[in-house]
Amino acid sequence: MHIPDGFIDAPTSAAAGAVAVGGVAICLKKAADQLDEKRVALAGLTAAFIFAVQMLNFPVASGTSGHLLGGVLAAVLVGPYIGALCVTVVLSVQCLLFADGGLSALGLNVVNMALVTAFGGYVIFLLLRKLLPRTVGGVVASSGIASALGVVLASLVFTIEYAIGGTGGASIATVGGAMVGVHVLIGIGEGVITGLTVSAVLASRPDLVHGARDLYERAPGGSPALVGDAA
Amino acid sequence: MGGGHLGHAGTDGLLIPGSTVVHRAPAQLKIAALLVFVLAVVATPREAVWAFAVYAVVIVGVALVAAVPVLTLLRRLRIEVPFLGFALFLPLLGSSPRVQVLGVSLSQPGLWAAWNIVAKGTLGVSASIILAATTPVAELLQGLERLHLPRALTAIAGFMVRYLDVIVGEANRMSIARQSRGYDPRWLWQARALASSAGTLFVRSFERGERVHLAMASRGYAGSMPELHRRVATANERVAAAAVPLLAVSVCVAAHLVP
């Protein structure tokens, strides 16, 4: 899903770039009071974690594999604003250093993989949290389902971008069908891994899961503030 | 689909050390030049085949000046293979009119679309490869800062890049540990071990972040890294760095006027 240069035409790429800049600016503003010099180091390590996790190729079905996008995972672990910033940084570094995703398409990639997954997915996560019981299992199920839907949502947004400014000759139905179809499969994998990852973190350091703060606010002895007590 | 490109090479493993003009140019100029260049390439009408030939000559020229071996450039171009696969399908699936090429009926719009993706994608990837091959990561980050990117972003990127090798090393060790216990996943329901590894990796990364922050705070860190060697671009460097994007923009404009 890393869109290269020339895949989507220049006006659409520029418009997506403007949307990405606006979205990232809002994230920076919202995260500013949390992003003191302490949190910046932790956000950087979270970004490095997302980068490493994107290298985990998981089996989808015999032979084929997909890799995590990590947007919803980041949002559940560190909150949607810092999560979106982390994924944005990952995408920018991948683009500048590894030529993965075109520089002119960076706006498109940030919109699809950082903003849509972190915010769209997080909204779904919050809705599911309201519907499901307030337990650890509820958090795990919500994060799994939300991240699966987040991936499909991202592929839908890609299809819209392709419909507006796609340079390919193939019809929108063909591209959209293929994209969404593949990403339903990837989404299932993403959902399973995200849910299991969140449950693994909840098992050892529940205070590190932003999306489950309400469960641990009155945990005996432990403060919900994450930093400093474990070092 | 991305991913998997960091396997063996660390972030600075991409650098090809040298002291050419391209290596010495300040990073902020190189990044700005790259951005203008790819924007010009993307905005060029695909029918202007000559313009893409000029861009390719420019890229090869810069690669020669920067002493980036052509073989290395070609090897790193593999990153775009998945999209080339997509491009190959377009002539088969595209709409009419269709043309006969070597006895196969291909769609003319599909052929143009495939050409468009292959040409622009390859030029963009090559330009980025040259930037990464001639610029150390630390300079790249400083360059972004000097281009007035928000400090929170460059700081996150700085920590990420510095600790990437450590975390990727951690992930690789965990993967070796899994494999040596006979882990060979074929199906999705075998992914549980991977997920608990990811959970462990997050906790370890986060705790490392806490320790790193304490260590830095105790050494006087108050939110920004000291700039060790400040590089202000000289007038000559600005002119030299402006040459490539200026050329690209004029080719792009010319391609719109004379298709």
C-alpha cells in the first residue's frame, strides 16, 4: 500500500498532501501537552517498534503473506494523536531512506496509513469498547476488530483516491475490488495480530495500553502514569 | 507492500561513503531538490516521452557525479517490483481501443497507464536512492529540521532512527529463537507466537525508551540535541543544488507546451 510516484496524478497528490499536513498539524497541537521531552523519546521508540513490526510478515493463507500496518495498534497503545504521528514518521523515513512510497505520494500514504487507520480505526475501537463488556477481553476484541476494519477502511480510501486521480487504465471497480479483497485478508491477519499483541502487553504492562486506561485507573499500588517507575 | 527492506542493512548501511559534490551538499538542499524534482516528474504528461528521457539522463548524470555504482542503483530499485507487477496487468485489463503487440491484444490506454507508472515510479525511486546513498541519516534529520519541519516530528524521527537498529536486532533475535524452537508458520492460526513476540517487543522498546530518557536527562538533555556541526549552505552550493530541480521544472513546463 505504499503508493509510488506517478500512481495517482499530481493535483490529487497535492490535495492529499494538504490534508496530511493539516491532519498532522492537528495531531501535533493535540499531542503537544503530552509530548514533553520525556514522551518524545517514548514516541520515538514506539515509532521504531511500528517500523520493526511492519517487517513481521505473517502468513495469510498457504504461501501468501501480509505485513502489519500498525496504525490501530499504535493508536490503542499510545493514543490516536501520538500514534498517528509515529506512523507518519515511519512512513516519511521509509520514503526518504528506503524509497518505499514516492515522496510526491507521501501525503496520500500518510492519509491512508496514518490518519485513516489511527483515527478511523480508533473511533471504531471506542465504539466497540462501549458495546463490549468493560474487561480485558473486551479491549482485546475491540482492538482486533477495529484494526481489521481500519485496514479495509484504508483500502477503501485508496480506492476513492484512485477514482479521483488514478493514472491506471483499469476500471475503478476492478482496482477497488482487488484492493478491498486483498485487504480484507490482510485485515484479518492484522486484526488477529493486533488483538494478540494488545493482550500480550496487557498481560505484562497493562499501564502501557492507552486504550485500556479506564480499566486500570484504580489499580492498587500502580499509578496509571507510565513513565519513570519502571526504569 | 513495503516492509522487509531493513532485514540486514541498518539505516546507515544505505550510505555509500564518498566526498563528491553530491555528498558534500547540505542535506536540506538535497531534500528540497528531490521534492521539486519528483513533483516535476509526476506533473509531466505521460505522452511526452522525450521529457522522461531527459529526466533519466539527469538521474544517471547525478548518479555518476555522486559515484553511486549503477549496479547498486539497479539492485535497490527492486523495491518497486510489486507495483511493476500491477503495471503489467493494466495493458491486459484496460479498455479499448486495443492494439496488437506480438500477436497479443493489448489495451492502448492500459499501455499508457503502465508506461506512466513504470517511468514516474522508477525516476522517483532512483532519485530517493541517490539521496539515501549520499546522505548520512544524522545529516538527513538535521536537513529536515533546517527545512522547518515541526520539532516534535524531527525529534521522534531522531529517536526512531537511532534505536531502529537496536529494536530490529531485538526482533531478529526473537525470530531466531522462535525458529530454533521449530516455529514454521503456514496458516494464520499459527500466528500466536508472532503476536506475543510483538507484545514483548513493544514492552521492551518502551522500557528501553524510559531508560534512555533517564540516561539523557541525567546528562543534561532538556528537549533538543546540540547541533555539533552547523552547515549553512553557501551561495555556490545553492546554485548547484538548484540546477537539477530547475532543469526538471523547465522540462515539465516545456512538456506541457510542446507535447
